[in-house]
Amino acid sequence: MSKRTNFFKENLTVPNLLSVIRLIVIVPLIMALLNQRYIDAGICLLISGLSDMFDGAIARKFNQVTQLGKMLDPVADKLTLIAVLVCIAIMFPQVAVVVIILLLKDVIMLIGGAVLLCLKIRPPAAKWYGKVATAIFYTSIILIIFLKAVFHYENYILTVVLLLLTALAMVVAFISYGLIFIRLIKDRKSKDNREEKK
């Protein structure tokens, strides 16, 4: 059996397909937000949020955890988050500062993951605090869009409070992942030093 066949056999799983769906949904989500089709945007976010909720649970329950899935899941989360935040900054310029902070945090995390891959270190799978932060993000954004789409209601204070809660949860997740990143780098250096001494 060829390596290509093995790759598809190992990685063609329901959780990985759900992550791919999240990646695909990003394009119509951006178009819906920028064209103020809020119900369409809400549906896209709901699909993305539900797929994010179930992919990890399915992977663990049916033993379908793969290295590809460990990379796809956080990448799909980060790209969705970045896309929505850019759209939110365009739609609500008054909260641009909060959005920029969130964007910087996620760009740094993507760079950190790339650094680990370059060092041939497997990036850690998504942790519970990352999932909680993502859930708060989806809830906040869906609520903002729902109020505007259904009730034509915009409240600057509410928008800021929701984004600040999202920022707080994501900063906690960022620090926690940062500690894991530092530990992985230290472990790699220790391993390299031991191999050099042999």
C-alpha cells in the first residue's frame, strides 16, 4: 500500500471533514457579514460552531485522533476567528482597538504553531481553555449579529463588553498555550543536548 493511500486512509475521518467544513464556511461567512446578510452569517457561524464542538468529541470517542486533525482544528479556529474579527472591525470601527488585540494574539499563536512545525515539534492538541474561549467568541458574535439582524438593535456598550469578555478568555488561553510552547521548546533543547553528549 502506497504512502498516499495510507495518508488518506488514516486522515479521511469525520472529525477532519468537520474541520475542513469550517475552513470552507469561512468564505461565505465573510461575504455574508460584509454584505450585511446577518441571517446567512449567523447560519455560517452556527455550522462552524457546531462542527467545532463535535469534531473533538467524535475524534476521542471513536479513536479518530490524527496528527492532521490536531493541526486542522486550531487552524480552522484561528482563521475563522481572524476572518470574523476583521469583518467586525469593518462593521464596528468603534471597537477596532479590542479587535486588533484579539487579532495580534491569534496571529502570534499561528506563528508559534509554525515555529513548532519547523522545529519538527508536534503542536499540542486544542485544550479545554482554548475550546471555552472559542465558545465564548461564537456566543458573543452570534448574539451581536442576532440582535442587529432580528431586532435592528446595536448597543456600543454591549458590543464592547462581549468583546472584552472574549478577549479575557482568549488572553487566558493564550498565556496557557504560551506556557506549553515554552515547555515544548525547552524539552526539545534538553533532548538535543542529551543527544550531543552521547
